[in-house]
Amino acid sequence: MRSAYWHVLADALTSVLAIVGLLAAWFYGWTWLDPAIGVVGALVIAHWAWRLIRDAGAVLLDATPSEQLSAAIRAELEAGPDRIADLHVWRLGPGHHAAIVALVSDAPEPVEGYKARVAGIDGLSHVTIEVHRCTGAH
């Protein structure tokens, strides 16, 4: 949706700039302005395209969307003797993230207790937690 919005906005902007360049060339003889505006339009579109490629690539490659979100999850779940063995966070949509957490504990709580700890983290909409008992055997 965002890329469609920026595409229409970039089209409108480059059209307006092209008309301004052509009118300036016609009325004032500034024939240099039309190609200069073309370069400005190309730079605007290149900037938009780079941001779109970067953002879409992060989603497609399933990149961790926020180190702060991962750190908040770790802070809540590793507050006691429990340790995170595996944590995977990904974006579900704007402002919504999911997490899968594998915990290791000597004295595990019920899963609902761990989910309650992370329930107040902003932007975390879906959490799956698995708990493994550490037997202490070497």
C-alpha cells in the first residue's frame, strides 16, 4: 500500500516538475531547466526506490524488525533463572510482531506465566513459547 502511494506521488511530482520546466523554457528561454528538473525527478524516484527495496527486502528476508523488541522480550523472560535458548521475532504487519521463544529452566513455570510477562510489550501481538527443563546433567 505504501509503495502504491509513493508511486502515485512520485508520478504526480515528476509530471508537475516537467510542466514547470517546459513552461520556463517556453516563456523565459531557460532550456537548461527541463533537463535539470529531469535529474531532480530521477533523484527523487531513486531515493524512493532505494527505501522500498530496503524495506521490502527486510520483510522478504524475515529480518529481525527491532533489536529493542528482542531486548525487551529477553529482559522480561530472563529476569529470573530462566534463559532463552532461541528467539525469533518477525513482523506480521504495521505495528504487529510475532515471536517464538524457546526457554530453558531448572524450575519452569507454566507457559501462561511466561506469556503474561511479555503481554505488556508494545507491538508484540502473537507469542509462542516452549519451555525445556534443564536437568543439570552433564
